Amino acid sequence: MRFWILLAALFALSGCKKSDAPKAGSGADSAESTSASTSTSAANQGGLVTLKMKWPVGNRYVQRLEVNGDTETRMPQMPRPMAQKINLAQEYSITVVGQQPKSGPELQMEFESTEMEVTMNGKQVVSLDTKAEAGAAENDPSIAGFRQIVGAKIKFLLDESNRVEKVEGVKEFLAKATAASNPQGRATMQGMFSEEYFKQMVDFQRGLPDKPVKVGDSWPLKTDLTVPVLGQMNLDLNYTLAGWEQREKRKCAVINFVGTMSSKGAAGTGPMGMSMKLESGKLSGKSWFDPELGYPIEAAIDQDLVIHMTMAAGRNPNAPSQQQGATQTITNNTKQKVVMKLMDVATAGK
């Protein structure tokens, strides 16, 4: 499950580029706002537009991430595949707490809530809502960490190019997340909430062109990333500025993307020594970006993934010696829809 959450964070936010963030109320901020308005007007007339993130000090953005996935698991000894459905929603805020001298913005992320429901072959096996009072199911130590992280914070120091230079507070975050967990819960939290996971949640620059574009223009993104359990992955995507639409009462640039994800190098290592490898990954989606606000309003992503997991078949003392040490392969076919929405924004000075 933590693999899907990681991908959701990465792709939902990949269609945005950040710029250096001047202090709220400064002349630079006013000039940039005017420039953005002019750029948007030019784009509406078919001209070029520069899509940039803005990080005014004091701004606070509330995000909601929704992941709805269906997985079909096939095992050699099972006559029928096992069907699993996951519905996950997380809300968190990003606050611009400062501007570093001769460097980029300083951001702080705070987790607000988690809602999760998991069913196996139609039977509910997990139900969690941290906004509600804890029930018997939520006292399960394997998922207790999701309640523990409410209010937990992570700090990001960005460089002059607005790429993440340093992540602070991960050790303290994990200590809080695993305080009431059993071994399974600790493994889940430690595998999901890594430094790489947090970096991808604020690295909005990935995915946008480094020059102005007009409607119809396309640009590629080819990059590598490390995914927990699966190891090194390669992304090969193509983005297109498709046009302009009203979204949540804002004039937004519509960015479409389509591409593939594939394993790079050796297979990753999963639980109990399991070897995991992505056979195929197809990705497509759309995001809406408001140049005047300098922030993505919404993104919708579809993922279609086939993963093979190879593990020991189990020891049978009565089996012939040539069968000892045998392995079996489990295949996961996952279709997943991810939606990221900007729920609220509190601008500096308001």
C-alpha cells in the first residue's frame, strides 16, 4: 500500500514549477503578480505563458490527496484471484514559514487527517478515520501510526532553484508514528514515510518546462526515482499544455500527461525477503494550474500497474530434495485513480 501512496504524491504534484519566493507585500511580489496576470492574458490570446510556483512567506495551503485503487492478486495455489480495494484520503497543510538568505523558501508540512478503508474479496479488513473518535478497529497497532501522525510536522529547506536541499524532522516524525505500533505497523510507517517520500511531496518543479510555452506545446520528462520495495524506477512522460479552463472559479492552465514507468536494474526487496519487480506501468492524467496564484488547483491521475513478487514457496520436509528452496511468483494487477485538490489557501497578511 505504501508504494501507491508514494506514487500518488509524486504524480499529483509533478505538473508545477516553483520560482524564488519574495517576501509577502514586497515590490518583487507585486511585480511578479502583475507579470503573471499579463502572462495569463497573453496565453488566453494564444501567446506564451510562464508557469511558475510562488511561495509568499506566510501563505498556507491545505491539500487533500485521494487514492482509490483496485488490485487483483493471482497466486499459484489459488484457483481464483484475490480482489483488494483501497480507498485512502489524507489532508495536510504546507506553510511558507520563511525565506532563507541567498537561498530558497523554508516550508513546513503538517499532517491533518487520514481516512482509509481496505476490503479483501468484499470483506472490510481496515477502517480508519482520524477525524472521528477512535473505535475498536482503529486501536489496531498495525494502523495506529496513522492516528499518531496527526499534528506531526516536517520542515523543508529549498535551494535557489526551489529544489529540496534538506528535510528536517523525519526521525522525530517516525518516532511519533511508530510509538504505538506493532512490528507490522512500524514496518509500514518506516517504509512509507521516508525522506524520499517527503521530498517528492513538495518537489513541484518536476514536470514543467524550463521556458515559456503556448497551447499545444509539449515537453518530455525522463527521470529516475527510488520507490520503497520496488527499488530504482524510470519515468518516461510527455506533458502538453492543452488549453485553459475555469476550475474552482480560477483561470487555470490545463496540463495533460501520458507515459510509462519501468523497473531499472535489480528487483527490489519486499517483506520477508520477497523480490518485487514492475513488469509494466502506464500513467496518464491532467492537472489544473493557476498562474496568478502560482499553485496547482487540482490534479487527476490514472495508473495501471503489473507487479511480480517472487518468494520462497515454503519448506516441505517430505518433498524431494530437488524441490527444496523452490520459489513462487505472485502477480498484482492494479488500477488506481489519484486526485489531488487544493482545499483552501490562506494568503499572507489575510
